[in-house]
Amino acid sequence: MSTQTSPQSTPASKTVVHPLVDVLESDSEFLLVADLPGVNKDALGITVNGGQLELEAETETLDYRRSFALGDDVDLDAVEAKLEFGVLEVHLPKRAEAQVRKVPIKG
């Protein structure tokens, strides 16, 4: 006889949610903006591994989880993040060769 219980039935388990995220693109970068109400920076983890950006955060009652596939045009060594007032901004600069540049016209 099995006494296994599902994680949802234990009182200590938290609800896992996918935060709302906007992804914006400019000539020089992608900007990921995520709503993480109640999260402080000590409870936030952002990792870049194998072309994936992983976002994990927690509050007393919620666990936030979200992942994003990154293209080859992102400069992985220059990724920066900022958390203010429950809003996370992750700046994903494009590699120099992937950035749009205007070509001067002579004549």
C-alpha cells in the first residue's frame, strides 16, 4: 500500500506561477520586463545556461518560474538585471555583429 502524497496536498507547498513578462526589442538589445510583486532580490535567481535564461523567485506563498530560449545574437556575458518595486528588468544586449547599423550613402 502506497502512502505517497502529491505536492499540492501538503500544507507547506506553494503555488508555482509563471510571471507576466513583456519582451521588447531595440537595435541594440532585448529587454525582458517581468512583474514579480512581493519578491526581493535575495529571493530571486536568474541564470543563463546553454542558450536558456531561467528565472526563479519566491515569496511566502508563491514560487515564480519562467524560462526563455535565447538566440545566438544575445551577448551572454553582458546580461544585466535590475529589480525595483516588484518589476524585474533583464537587459540582454545583442552581440555587436547582430546589431542593426545604418549604412552611410556616399555621392
